[in-house]
Amino acid sequence: MSEEKRPQARVSRVILILIGIGMVVSLYFIVSATAGYFQNPQGSQWQTQLLYGLLILGAIWLFNFWIKGRSKKIEWHTVSQLKCEQEGCEYSEIRDFKEGDYVYKKLGNCPLCGGQDTLYIDLIYAYNPLEVKPQSTETAQSA
Amino acid sequence: MQGLLDLLTGGSGEGSNPYAVIFNLLFFVFIIFSIFYGQRIQQFMWLKQIERALMKLDVWQREGKVICKLRVSNFSDASDEEVFDTIEGFLEFFMIMPVDKDPAGVLNRLEHLMDVRKSRFEDFVSRVAPKANEADSKTLENVIEATIAVFTIFRIIRHFLLLGKKTKSTFLIMQIYMQLPLIMIFAKAYFEALKCFAEGKPIGDGVGPLVAARLMRGGEPKEVAKEVVAVEKNINNRNVIIVKAKGPGGTVGKPGLGVKNVIEEKEGKVARVIMIDAALKLEGEVTGDVIEGVGAAIGDPGPEKHKIEESGVKYNIPIDAIIVKQSIEDALTSMKKSIAMSVDDVIKRIHWIINNQTNEGDTIVVAGIGNTLGVGQ
């Protein structure tokens, strides 16, 4: 399975950078406001700076909530992997799990080699749909 | 003094800033409030977090009950209301652990209690779901067990929340708050497990039976203990007896008794016991990693493990353990691809042990331990 970086990972990195920049800017305003207050408590510049700093912090906080709210949880998808037990037949099919499926359940005749009652469920597993979807293979054979 | 007043009021005289006065006053009020009511504020925040978690648990336990009831009513002729009432009455079923102040024979007593509990579950399922076949009955038992687990967690958290509110005890509230993340992981795992059980999907814990089932292919299974089957096969001129719980219904069976019976049947002439099981990984480790060790790889409360260890000591049989790493969520939910794909690696290791640590003509027992839900043989 290819380990290509998912777009979600890139988006979250950009978001992290934006949040980092916002934090630095708000920190700058708050520090400036504190310094301004001690230099001249009667002045109005430190209040404006404090307001900007707090506004940016608030925006980051809200943004964080928004991001958390829209982050989706992984919905695992369960599939059944079918195989043919006929020697030489390499039939393999991956289909959605159906209720009543179980590993080594017989499913009838093989659609590739025509073997009588040779088709069975070899594996049942869950995969993450954000990763690469498992592929069925119907490679050539001769029964 | 004047300096302090200036700091508080933002300077004296006509040029004093009213905003600075308000800001400073608020700041001092906040400090004083924090000194006297800091712990109360923290308690309030902890209680809010616990309440939020409890709301989530409430949703899970309600949803779990609905899944359980609908699943059971599929196998019953009785009305839905009747089935629902019967199940509701069973969800607080409990087992009192045996007294361990006198440890002599505690495992026998525990096993007896577990057998009685199991038979009560079987009776209950046969009563509420008379149309269910053997495999479905086992799976329904699992569904009810998982529903009970989620419901019990909900009740315990609710108890501590209400007790904490009633007594205003920081200790009570804090201890539940501190453990909340782990409790929620367990509760979620059981809730997801419940859905898997209801659909009959193999779970991560079933990797042991899955390996055993693959090794068993082509053999004729015979029952060696309650809900445990075994197949004898010739692998590289060794007589290998493969043991697993009887699938595809959801059960772990009594694999300890199964292995013990097989060893006794062979009069102790067994060269090795190889056990395969799922084991909890540590954070940072990869799900599906396979590792080896020695000892009885079985996560039961004691009786089954004891039987295997006892047989090993009695006949001087080495016990090998091969485990597949996974988290609690992985173990209780639909088997992940990485776990399913580890089966080949486990089989390779079993073959290595058979070829390198036993001789031709030896008898070896391979036991796949775990819940065999969705895994036949």
C-alpha cells in the first residue's frame, strides 16, 4: 500500500502554521500593551494593543472549535476477501461484508475456473477508506 | 501607599484613565476570587467535563440497548415490548467474585462461578431468542455482554458524578475526572464491539482463532472441550494438533481445558505448546506487529491459563507464545487489515518453531486463543 501523504495531513499542517503565526502576533500585541501600560498608564495605545491581542487569541480559540467540530472520525469499512480453493486458480475478489459472512464460509462455484463449491471467504477485515482501497484480482489460470 | 492606589486607580489627578481603573479593579477581584474560590471553580469545570462524558455514555448505552434488543427480537416470536422488557431486566446481571482471603482453591471457585454465569447467559439467550441457532446464540451472548459493559460504565460514572455533587468532595470528582479519558476509551471500544458483535464481524481479538483456522484447513475438527475444537495435521513430519474455539459464533470457549485434554490424551508426550493470542500494545507501537515469548498467552481471569501452565509443569512441556499487538479498540472492533495480514507472519513463526525446536515424529499443540466470532474452521 502506498504511504502517500493524505491531503488532510497537508491541510492540518497549514492550519498549524496559521495558528502559530496568530499566537506570535497576539503575544506581540499583549507584550507591547503590558510595556505601554507600565510606561504610560494614562495612554490609550496599550488598550488598543491589548484589544488586538485578545481579539486574535479569541479568533484562534473559535477557529480551533470550528476545526474540532468539522474533523471527521475514521469510518472503518469492512470487506470480505473471497478465494477459490481449486489448486492453480488464483481467483480473488474483495467485496463489501454481508451479514452472515464468516471466514471459511463456502460460497458456491468459482466464477473463474468453475470449480464446484470451491469459492470461500478467506479473510474479513476492516480498512480505512482514506487509504488505498483493496483491489480484487482475477489473474489468469487454468483449472 | 499612594503608589499602590495609583496602580489601582490608573494614576491620580485629572488625567487618570477610567478604563485602567476598571481593568485594575477587575484584575484584583479576579485574584481575590481565585484565592478563595479557585478550587470550587476547578471542581465546577471537572464536573462539567464529567457531565459531558456522561451524556456521551448515555447516548452509547441507549443506542447499545436498542441494537441489542432489535438483534434479539429477530430471533423471537414474542412481541418487541416483551423482548425489550426481558432484556432490560437482565442488563444489571452481576457475578460476585470468590473470596480471596483464603486463596486455596480460588481458581476452582472462580471457574465454577464463571461456568454458572455462562450457563445463565445461555439459558437467558435460549429463552429470549428461541429461534437462534448455535452460532447466533453465541453471538447474541456477546452482544448482551457488550451492552452490559457499556451500561455498567455509564452507571458507575453517573454514580460518582452524583456522589461528587452531593458530597462536594474534590477527591471523588478529581479521581473520576483523571481517569475519564481511559474510561471513555474502554466504553467506546465496548460500544463499537457491540455493533461488530451484532453484525457478526470478526474482531481483532480473533486473530488467534484465525491463525488456527488457517492451519486447520482440510482437517476434520473434533470437540475436545466445551466449545473448543481440535484438528490433527502432519506438518513437516510432526503431528501437530491445532486447537481453537468453535466458530463462527462469538465464543472463546475453554481453550485451557481443550489444551489440557489434548495433552492428557497424548499422555503428556507433547514436545511443545505454541499459543497465539492478541495482546495489548503499548502506545507508540504498531498494530499488527508480531512478537514472540514464552508462557501461556491467554487473557482469561485465571482458570484457563492455570490449566495450561499446570499441564506444562506436570509433563515438562515448553510453552511458546506468539502475540499480535493491538490496542483495546482494535481488539474489540472489526479486525483491522494490518491484524488480518499479520496471520502469514504468525504462521511463518509457527513453522520456524516446529522446524527448529522440535524433532520429526514429535507431537506439538498449537492453540489459537481469542474470540472466534466470524471465524469458522
